Amino acid sequence: MPVLRFNGVFLLLLLLFGPSLGTSPSFSVDYKNNCFRKDGEQFRYISGSIHYSRIPRAYWKDRLLKMYMAGLNAIQTYVPWNYHEESPGQYDFSGDRDVEYFLKLAQEIGLFVILRPGPYICAEWDMGGLPSWLLNKKNIVLRSSDADYIAAVDKWMGKLLPMMKPYLYQNSGPIITVQVENEYGSYFACDYNYMRHLTKLFRAHLGDEVVLFTTDGAGVNYLKCGSIQGLYATVDFGPGANITAAFEAQRHAEPYGPLVNSEFYTGWLDHWGSRHSVVSSALVAKSLSRMLAVEANVNLYMFIGGSNFGYWNGANSPYAAQPTSYDYDAPLSEAGDLTEKYFAIRDVIRMYSKVPEGPIPPTTPKYAYGSVKMKKLQTVSDATETLSFSGPVRSSYPQTFTDLNQAFGFVLYRTTLAVNCSQPTPLSSPLNGVHDRAYVSVDGVAVGILERNKVLSVNVTGKAGSQVDVLVENMGRINYGRDINDFKGLVSNLTLGQVPVTGWTMYSLSIDEAVKQGLLGDHPPARTDQGQPAALSPPAFYKGSFVIPGGIPDLPQDSYVKLPGWKKGQIWINGFNLGRYWPARGPQVTLFVPASILSTAAPNNVTVLELEADPCSSQSCTVEFTASPVLNATVLSEHKPCRRLFTKEDLL
């Protein structure tokens, strides 16, 4: 009898306190009651997207706390494959790439996690998160049952998913759902065997209990190829959409179960040369309220956008690259600042759910460090041997970045004029083979720029044997649609007049490493500028430094840097690649400078690679640190927007 009494008491405690006494945590889809169930109780998530890859690790906690205090109970994040496996078999999960630490932080703060591990993520991220080395097989069909692609996916997921398994909710972690692939219904391949393979792969590594789902545009045509048995189908759409019609599309694939908008757009993406996207807070708040009123689960994309540091931005087709800023007009700004939209969303959530009490972490202070004088170092052509760690590669015809084992940045293509060109002679890319922008000089004199889809020919003059340098910039790989197999460099040959150019020497440039190692030190320029400032000058490096005094409370602080009079290029601070600047095209003018890369213990080094023309001979040769961002400078749009606001066109 004593044993029976004990068992009865234990059973009563088990019923009362559930998981705290040893029952396994559970998260599932309740098809009968059209909801999610967490530990047996009805559950609805109100989530926000945050990409750890776009925010310095030092700020993860600040951004997550602000999301929690807005009333969110979950976050959604992508895992970019190419961010963690830049070279085959070489994995990096350290520092800003420590996704496990990010998941632990989210759980400590009280946020559940919706994980989107790809393998393809889109995300306006280079190649949609797929590593460029997949293109070593030139005819590979990405996002399909192609054997080489599947083998690489299996290996990557075999590394990532076992790392994620301990963080599943069923294993007392924060991850409640996991997305398989991403918006597959918008991709031309429509390969059901591929999606079946991924389903089995995810189940093999994560188990049968985790909720796996898909996300597609809110239209039956998208769901036709995007949804598949065994994966819960969700949709995405923006403010102003017909919410009833959008969820009816989801019901076409999932007659029962919770309503889910996996990407409710709080803003939209930008492109160089187009206006900064702005979406009104009132419109976002109104649509969010309507979805919550019908008990839908909602993820706000983005809640904070962050920055495309380095070379990580993507591009859309017809080719238009996204800028360094991924501000997205989100509720938290690129720098994590609280906005009107943040409080409007918080007020809506308060109507449907309990919002945490207490102070919201404040907007981080910004500091204007002022102007920094820059000094010219060397042109890229003069510094080639320093920059090319791997040395020259020679061939009759140009090779691509992939052929040269170069993922990002720049490759210098060098040849000579085969004949005298006493009169201007077109150097052309007849097959539109410059991917994406090429800076052409003859005997050290800049003569023009070739640009994908826009400028296919420049005129050159010179004697036979003159050195021709073509510095090709990878501006970011296409991340959406059928053109994601986006090879970079000179992907087809150039012609001089009507004659193909042969005899190329190519240099892969390790500029980031050279900057970090200080290899571009005080070397005097081999050539000096003469006379009036040229409209175009050869790509060249510049450096400067500034001191942040120690002993002053709260320094260093965040800042923004702008480059008045500079045209286009790349900027590093203390060896950290801040990203691309292009104020000549806009709309972004300033780049966000997180305090975490600044120092009070030593001078802060600034390195600039100006690709077109510096202001040094005609005006102040400076960069300026300011306390205010400029992301919406007026621009004359050079192209039609490649993706209409809130739409996911099927780019077949």
C-alpha cells in the first residue's frame, strides 16, 4: 500500500507539473484544433527574423532583448551554408559564426527559435547561402536531385543538423520548428524527389518529433511545387495583402492546422541605384492586428535587418546587387535602434498577448569621430605581387573566379595589346561576360569601366605590347530565381575590335588578408598624379588612422562612416571588412561602424580601396565619421525594380 500511495502522489504531481518532473517537452501540430501544441497546451508564436550573420556577436544579446521586450515569444533565423563552409570541408562556427551560442542566448532570454537551415535560404545573401565552390561542376543543377549537389548537401547537413539536434525543444532546447529548403515553389526545377530526399535527410538527423515545415508565396501556384507530404506548408505575404485569400492558399495545401505567415514583411530590400524601401508603420500594424485577430502565427521579416559586411550581399535578376545595409526599414534599425515601427508593433502585440514589463534596452549611443585624413598608397596594379598570395595563372583565355578558386572580392586579369591602337578601338564583352564590374587601364592609365548588362565596351588606345589590366569585381551573386548559378569574373572572352584577346595572366587578390597583415604599408605610389584630377583613375588603396582617447566613459561607441567625394569601393577598419560604398549610385551613403571593431588602446586604422576616382586632388582627402545614418539619398533609378514590393515572382 505505501508503494501505491507514493505512485499515486507521483502521478498527481506529474499531471500538475508536467515537464518539471521528467516528462519530455513536446511541440506538435494539432490538426483537429488548427493550432500548435506545446507541452499539450495550445500555443501561438509571434516571432521576428534576425540573422546572426548580419549582426556582430557583441550585439546579439542587445537585439534579442529588444525583440523579447517587444512582446515576441520567438525568433526566426537562417543558417547560411556558405558562411560556415567557405571552402569544402573547412567549417567555421567561431566568433560571429557561433550559431550555438546565439541559440543559447535566445533561450536564456526566453525566446523560442524557428530555424531555417536551408540548404538554400535566399535572404538577399550571396548565392542564397549556397557556397560558390558548388560551381566547380559547371553544369550542376542547384536545388535539385543532381548527384553532385545532393552529395554536398548530405555532407553539410550531416555536419550542421547533429549540432542543432540538442537545441530542439524536445531535447529541452529553444528550437520549436525547422524549415526545409526555402520558397521552393518559386524555383524552376520543381523536383519533388529533391524535396523528398531533404525530408528524409532532416528526419534522419533530427528525429520524427520535430515539426518540419516549408514556406512559399501565398498563391496556389507557389505551393504546387513548394509543398510536399510530411512537411507542414506555410505561406508568406506582406502588409496590405488580402489576408483571407492568402490563408486560403495555405488551406489549399493544409486544410487543417495552424495558420502561419512565415514572412510578414515589415519593410523591403534595396538595390544600388533604386530608392530606399520604406513601408509605413500604420500599414504594418494594421495587417499584423488582422492576422493576430484570426489567431494566425506570424513571423515579422525582418525585425532587425543588420548589415551585409564584407562581400556577403546578394543580387537579383536582371542583375542588380543589394547594398551593404540590410536595414530593411525594420522595427529595429540596421544599428539596432528603436523606431516608431517598433513601438507600433509592440502596441498591437499588447492587444493579443502579454508584453514583458520593465525597461526596454535603449538605442545605443552614436559618436561622430570626425574627419580622418587619408593618404594614397599604391594602385592595385602596382601592388599585384603583394596582393596575389597564390601567384599568377596564365592561359590563352580568361578563367572565372571559380576556376581560380576565388570566392569573393577581386581578380586582376592582365594582357597586352596585340596591335597598335593609335585610334580609339573598342575593348568589348560581346557575350556580356563581365560579372560584374571591370575597371580597365592601359599602361597604368584608367580608360573605362565595363559593367554587366549595362556597359559592354570601352575604347582603348596604345601601342602593341602595352599592358592592359582589367580588375574584375564580384558585386555579389544572384540569390533568387533560376540564375543563382552565378559565375564571376570574365566568364567569356573580350575582343579588341573584332579579334578575341588571348594571352591572359590572372591574379587572385587576397586583399582582406593583405589589409589584416598590414602589407599595404607606407609604400610610395609608383606613379604620381599630374595636372587636373581625372574623371577616372586606376583602382588604388588609401589609408588613415584616428585615435579614440582612453579613459573617457562609454567610448568607443557606434558610428557611421561616409566618404564625401569618393565614388565606389571597399572600406576596412582595423582589418574588418565593413563592406562596399557607392554613394555615386546610392541610395546608401553611410556604412554602420559597430563599436565592437573600434579600439581605445591603439590607433584605429582605416583602409579604403577606391575603384573609380578619389577626391584627393580636388577636395579634402578624408573620410568622415558621423552619428547619423544616410540610407535614403535621392537617386535616379537606372533600372526597373527586379522584385515588386512584397512579391515573390516565379522567375521561370
